[in-house]
Amino acid sequence: MNEPNMTALETQVSGNHYKNFPIQPIEYGQRNKLGYCECNVVKYVTRHPFKNKHRDVLKAIHNLEILLQLEYPEAYAEYLKGN
């Protein structure tokens, strides 16, 4: 539930790792019509210093790998050969 006189974007449920940013990752993603993977990358890269450190960086990389696999399968196959 929101605090009185606060919008949903001004409220954060569980934690405060987005409260000091001028725009939350969810708003950035919505305004720029980003897909699910892209929004997750923005979210994890934005919060990594304040929340889950290297684990959030790994989550961002994983979401980029999923995006590469789904959107550019040939490039993903080449990527796998390099790993």
C-alpha cells in the first residue's frame, strides 16, 4: 500500500535501492518501450552497487544472453563457440 499522497512510482516495496534515483528502472523501461530482458538489464545494472553486488551483474549478463539467444540466434551460436 502506498503512503498517503505518494504515487506508485514514488513508493518502493521492500528496500530502498531505487529511492535516490531521479527515475526508477521500471519507469525508464516503460517510457522507452523496452522488452522484458532489456528492462531486467537496466534494473540489475542500476541496483548492483546497492543490493546484490556481483550477483546482479551476473543476472544482467544472463538476461543479455537470453536476449541474444531469442533475438539473434545465429549470433548466439557464434557467442557460444567463443565461450
